[in-house]
Amino acid sequence: MLEKKIKLTEYEEVKEFVHAAEKCDFDIDVFYNRIIIDAKSMLGVLSLDLSRELTVKYGGKNNAFENVLCKYACA
């Protein structure tokens, strides 16, 4: 499993992230504290506290999705 830390602060950012995740043929989970959300669920991701850093875990390779992760990666 690969893991990246990201920060999404606006609805448009969440929308871009979820659409990129939907195009992947592998599971992608978003973690915050003890909460685990499917990254392909718009409502699920929007229900998270977007003022916090989120952890994304995924088990596959997709260049478009990797580019979106890099765009929102935390330093």
C-alpha cells in the first residue's frame, strides 16, 4: 500500500480528487483520526474535516491520480 498526506480545502479540490479516484481500478481510502472513507465517495470526503491533513492509502498505480495527489500533497 502506498501512502500520501494531502490537504483539501475547497469543494473544487475535493471534486477534482474524487473524480481522479473514480477513474482508478483499485481501492483508495482516506484516513483522518479513526475515520476511514472511500476516496471515490464525494459525500464521504466532504464529511471529513477539510481543515486537517488527510492520509490517502492506495494499492495501485495511476499517473493521473498520482498527479492530483502531488498537487495537494503536504510539505
